[in-house]
Amino acid sequence: MSWKIHVFGVRHLSPMGAWQLRHYLDEIRPDVVLVEGIDDATPLIEDMTRKNTRPPIAILSYTDSLPVRTIVTPFARYSPEYQAILWAKENGAEAQFFDLPSACFLGLLDAEYDLRDKERREALERESKESETPEPVDLAEPEPKLSLYQQVAQQAGESDFDTYWERYFEHNTAQGSYQGSSFEFGQAVRDLEEDQPRWRAENLVREAYMRRRIEETIAAGTPPEKIVAVVGAFHAPVLHGDLPAMTDDELASLRRRSSKLTLMPYSYFKLSSQSGYGAGNRAPAYFELLWSSLNEGNVRGLSHRYLSQVATHLRAGGTHRSTAEVIEGVRLAETLSALYEGQAPTLSDLRDAAVTLLGHGELVTVKDALVRVDVGTEIGELPEGVSQTSIQADFERELKRLKLNKYKTAVPQPLDLDLRENRQVNSEEAAFLDLNRSSLLHRLLMLDIPFASLQPSRQSATTWSEKWEIQWTPESEIALVEAVLEGETILLATAFRFNTLLDRCTTIAHAAVLVNKACQCGMMEAMDQARRRLQELAAGTSDLVALARAMYELSLVVRYGSVRQFDPQPLIPLIEELFVQASLALFASCGCDDSAAVEVRHAIDLINQVSLEFSEHVDEAMWVDKLRLLSDADDRNPQLSGYACAILLERGLIPNEALSREVSRRLSPGVPSDLGAGWFEGLAQRNRYALLARQTLWEQLAEYVTSLDDDQFVRALVFLRRAFCTFLPRERRQICENLGEHWGLNKDQAAELLEAPLSEEEEAKLDELNDFDFDDL
């Protein structure tokens, strides 16, 4: 079939392309407007053009089975494709997308992932073979390969493609200039892409399908002269009947993935973070300004508006800039543009002028203001119920029910929650509003939906308070849509995720974490399932670290049980059981090296915390006996023995006389230096004020250090430095005063010696000590 239709090539986020396209459509008055876009997304056009739809928005295509693949097609207000669709609605024409269906695009994406995996495996195999037969390696890094569009910009003498496109395409308002220039540009790029066979192959497939759809439109009764195709400039030169269209067999042979489609709000921030010809631009808010200037017939006024907005943001931040500086900035931008024979300053020219005149040569001064004017915080909006998956609709209902709608913005916002019942309201829903909010936000965390992040609290023991930071992003929406594979609602998807995690759970610590998370999510049935799984795994477990973590997680659940509105009593027997197992495992677990001792010491701390908090329920006497056994042991890790001694001292279970005897025994000349100093390091980890007040302890330590020979002193120094490095400066000073008293100095004399500058000999000794490699010991 030989045919020729009207083709308008564009850049996908081009204000001038959108502006001139609307004039072109007014001139041609087509019956059908074919727009480059996913074919089966055509039914979404009605929702895209509703009265309350506010760009930026995006079409999200996603697979309905694992592994999840997604494709996002964004539209700004100034997108030529979006304006073509609006024109069709306003003028009674039919608008259709006519690129490949989403199933085929996702199939191509799947094939790309498979190919990357194959290439990665082959590269690893090559590296493995090369390591067996090493050859001389060329250390010179290969020069980075320029993309097609970078090559075009380079040939035009521009630093980047965005500046090239803006200077030569976005500022020329002459009717017809954009269409002709973009056609020539598309042909030039096609001549350059011969060395990219994979990219070329995909485009050939897409273009064959587009020609097929054009022929179907003509066969349905629309004359070719009444059809306008709006496509990327790259595709414009090949949309005519002299080239073959895709056949039925070719279409059937394409790889596919079963897919679904939905509309979603988008953001200018996300547009700015994308790159590439068809994906986005680096300054969407700036191009929105350009679009407004075009429609007002004042493109040259863009410079004034841009730099005035930068100055406004600077003033709002407390940095005053005068009107005269803005005027001079405009003049500088226009001068920079004139050097390239441009018709108006580009964004690059305007930024240089802003840094020079408004930033006084310092980028840091205007950086924040430039980001606000270039990118902005614009976020799209869709009417309620528009083209949503069930889980998106459920999310919107929950936001409305819990009064969280105002937090669905691109700007991070804090949210403080008080989980306690509010007795000053009339309804149960209002009384537990913050608690229900917390449950929803924790469920979203479980589903890995990046909408709210829990902030650390200064009062870690507080059970009724939570601090969140909430920010909506397009990634939030994508993750939300992907979660529909796990359940139709947020609650069902979270329950499915819990079941999956429980099936994979192999440790009691992980099971206890799931118990805690289920409670935070307000899912009592899931919590009970996790508790039963924990009991199964706990039978016969002797891993002290896992037992401690499990107990601690359960203690958190019990601690805020009343706040979370559930009965924690079924967890108490489980804590008692785990506590007995941990007490019995303590002594054996402490026969470890220093690297493992760090984790074991933390576990001891957690168990001791549980014993104090649940003293009415656990066998605290057993725990104390095991601590005594560890404290007295000479064949366990000395740091952990010292730590056990510190806990007993903290509990008031070691008299001063007994402590003195133990210190004397541990720090006697006959004890190896690393064992004695290691024991003291463990002792110094807790209850420092009690240690600082015991003068005899420091006297014994001083005598012990004095008794060491040079080699033993160096070995002991490893542990002593590590012990004292965590002491506060005032605590170190008090130690020195204690030692000074032992050596016959009063506080003033000790302070004078401490503050005196070091001699050259002392400086040399200190440098020698700092350079010493203690890992060799």
C-alpha cells in the first residue's frame, strides 16, 4: 500500500514542539491524530483529558506476574503528545496511541534483562579464565563513548544536547520551522546510529508496527490526508507507505509479557532525574515557564521571569539581591546567547548569568534557588477513581479516612503520632486516629513502598510516640502498583508478604522481628502466626545472640501492647522460655575471640535489660548465677568476664572488698598483659561513675602497668587505649586526678601537668606509638 500522511516530529518534552504542533493541527484539521505511545493505552486518553486531571502524569505499564517489569511514559503540560490529545478532544477529532502494545514493550524489556544477565555471566567466565592464565593488563581506561545526541551537540559546538536543542529548536517561533528542522534532525541521527544494532533493531520493529497501525486507520475509512502522526523526530522520516508494515506473522513472533496499565500522578522532580531523548529533561519547571511565555507571545521575556524568580527565592532565604542585579543578569544572559548567534538565552546562559550576578560568582549561593526555578515541586493530580488498580484505590481511601491526603506531596513533611487513645473525642475512629495511621504506615514499610520513613526518637523507651517523615514520589506509586501482585488491598498484600517471610524464616531472631512488625502493622492474626513459628524455631536453640535479639523484640511488643490495643500475655511464657535458654547458653557462648565478643557483649546487655524489665516473670536468680560464673572464669573471653563483673557491680552484688580482690587478681604481674588489660576493658564498659569513685581500683591499675616490661606494656596498651577511648574528656581528667593522688599530687598539680605542652621527646614517643601497628600483635 502506497500512502503519505502528515507527520510531525517532536522531542517528547518540548514546549516549542507542543506550541507549533497545535498551530499545525489548526491548519490541517485532521480527523485522526495518531500519537507515539503504548497502543493499548488508548482507552486511558479519556481520563488524561478530564477536567480535573493536572499534569505531570504518567502511564504505567506493568507485568501481572513475577518478575515485575514496569515502563513509565510521562507527560508534562507542555508535552507535544499531551497537547495533541487535548487538541483532538477540543476539536472533535479521534486521538489514538499507535506504538507497540505494552505486552510487547515489556517482552522486549524482559529480553533485555535476559541479555544483560547472559553478558554478565559470560564476563565472569572470561575473568575466571583470565585469572587462571594471567596476561599483561592494559591499565589505560578506554575513552567513554559518546551517545548519538552527544555527538550531534558536539558537532554543533555545544557542551550538551539539551543546550543544543534549546538553542536551535525551542526559540524559533517561525511557523513551520520546528517541523522541518526536527525532520532533518531525525534523518541526521538515523545516519549516525548504524553502530548501535540493538537500539536500531528495536526501533525498526516499532516503526514497522506504527506503519501497520497507520494502514489499519486508512483501511477503516480515514483518508491519509486527514491523519496526523505525532512521533519522536527520529521516527518521522520513515512513516510513509514506501516502507513495509509489520505482518501478522511478525507481530505474532514478538516476545510478550502479560501486562496491565494504569495512570498515575508524576512529578517534575522525577522528570528532571531522567535522561535521554525520550525520557525527560533536566529543568521541567523552566520549560513550563517557556511554555507559558510562548502562549503569552513573549519568549524574550523568559529571561526576566527566570532571573526574577531566582532573586525572589534568594530573598525568601534571607539573601538580598537588587532589581539592578537582575537587570544586569538579563543583559549578561543575552550577551552570552549572542555569542552563539542565538535568538534568546538558553537555560545554560541564564544559569551562568545567575551565578555571576546574583551569586556574585559563587554557585553555592544560588544553587538552591536554581533548583527551585529549574525543577520545582510540581506534582500531578488525577480525579478520584481514575484508572486505578484496586490497591491504588484502597490507598487513596485510607489516606482520606486517616486524614493523610495533605501529606501526598513531593515535599517531605514531618508527622508526629501519639498512639494513645484520645479520650477527648466522640468517635472511636477519631480516638484511635494516630494508632490507625501508624498501622497503615508500617504496612507500607512492610511492602517496601517508599512513602513514609520512621525517624529515630531521642526517647527510645517511649512506647506511645512515633515520628515519621512523609513524601510522595512516583516511585511510591510504582511500588504500590507492583504490590497488587501480592493482594488487592494494602492489608491483603501485607498479609501475603508476612506469610512469604514466615515461610523463609529460619532463625528465632527473624521470627521475633516479624512478631514485632505484625504488632506495629495492627495485624494480630499475623502476629500469632509469627509467634507460633518462633516457638517452633526456639526448640533446642543455643545461639545466645539470636536468643537475645528475639527476647528483646518480644519485650518491645509487650512494652507497647496496651498502646497497640492487644493482649501481650501470650508472649510472656515465650519470653520466659527464651530467657532460660539464653541463661544456660551464656557461659559456653563466651569462649570466643575478641571479634565475636562485641556481638556477644551486646547480647548480654539485651538479656540483662529483659531480666530487669520482666523480673516478675523470668528466673532472674539463674541469670545472676550465670553472670557470677562468667565473672569468676579465667577460661572465657577476658572482656566478657570483665563485662559480667561490671553488670554485677551495677546491680550492687559485688562489695568493694570483693571488687578489690578481683581487680588485684586480674591485674597481677603474673597474668598475661592482654588478658589483664582485656578484662579491665570489659569492666570499663559500664557504670563508669562507680569505677571513678573507687580510688583503690586506679591504684591497682597503676601498679599493674608499672609492673609490665616493655613488650607486655605494648600488648596491654591495645586494650587500655580501646577501653579509655570511649571515656568523656571530663572522665579522663578525673582518672588522671585519681592517679595523681596515688602518686602524691594534688588536683592542681595534676591539672598543671596535664595542660603542659609535650616535650620533643614526648612528642616523638607519641608519634612512635601512633604509628605502631597493633594488628601485628
